Amino acid sequence: MRKTVIAAAAAALVLVGLVFYLTKAGGSSDSALTNANAEASISAAATVAPSPSPGVELAKWAGRVCVARDGVGATLVDLGKDLTYDPNSGISVADQFQVQLDAHLGEINAAMEELGTALGGVPVDYVDASKIVTQVQASGETLMKARDETAVQIDAARNSQDPLSLAAALVQAGISAKSTFDAGKEFIKVLDEATSSTRGDLGKAFEAAPQC
């Protein structure tokens, strides 16, 4: 975009110079027309919107990353809350438990995908941005593995054939859910450390972003 604006401005200046030359070289009958063309060219150049500076774009990117990070944190808070049971719903406690965990896991997955999209959307090719992704990759994978294990335990509970195996599967699902919560907290911690320790332009971007 910046190259386009610079090229447009340069072309306009060349045109203005050409008009000025023709005005001097031509007769008085052409003066009004060439002056009008010069004014139109200058006006067109003036209306071209300036390209946002890299610093502004980076701050916007950092803001999107922080919003996505907070989204992951919010899903973990929901997961960490006590699961509710409505005795009047007509649905068993096991089924209610499974439905709620399913919903939480889906939210975590969507939030992680949004964060990945935000991290990958850095507007300029910065090596430090790749370093952030590398730093959080391992903890992110741990979180998603814990999420997948919880999903497996939920399926086991759903397919249980007797109350005893159902109870055992629900206990394992609860343990896996706790592991998912802990892994999520660790992921957020690692991400915060990675972004706060960033220096240079990216560090300034995170400092400047109001969302961070």
C-alpha cells in the first residue's frame, strides 16, 4: 500500500512538472487549460489517503493478539467453574455434565484457533513474531492434548453400559478437565511472558495496544 501511495504521489509530481514546462513553452491560449490540469493533479494527489505506519499496524495486531488471549482465558474461567446440575430438568446428572464439558471444550478449541489466527496475522515479517509462536507452541500443544483427552473421557462416559463404568468415566473426565484447565493457565502464562519480553518494534506494539 505504501509503495502504491508513493508511486501515485511521484506520478502526480511528474505530471505537475510537465504541465509547468508546457505552460512556459506554449502560448497564452494554452495557459488556462494547463493550469487547470495542474490544479486537478495536485488535488488528486492530496486526496490519496496516507498508508498507516508500520508501528500503528503492529499495535493493532498486538491488540488483536491480546483480545484473542483474553478469549482463551475466558473459556478457561468457564471451564474452572463448578458444573451445575438442574434436578428439575429431567436430564441425568451425567448427561448434564457431559453436555457442559462438551460446550467448554468447543469454546476452548474455537478460542485457540482465533488466537492462532491473530498470532499469524502479523502485518510485517518480523523474526520476533516467529519467536513468540515458537515459545508458546509447546504449551499450546499440551493444552490441546489435555482437551482431547477430556473429550475421550466424555465419549467413554457417553458409551458406558452400566452405572459403575459411567461413574468411573465421569471421574476421569473431571480429572482430564482439571488437567485442561491447568494446561490452559500455563499456556496463558507462557504467552504473557513471551509478549512482555519482546523487544524492539513488537515490544513497543504490545505496550501501545490498549487491549494489552
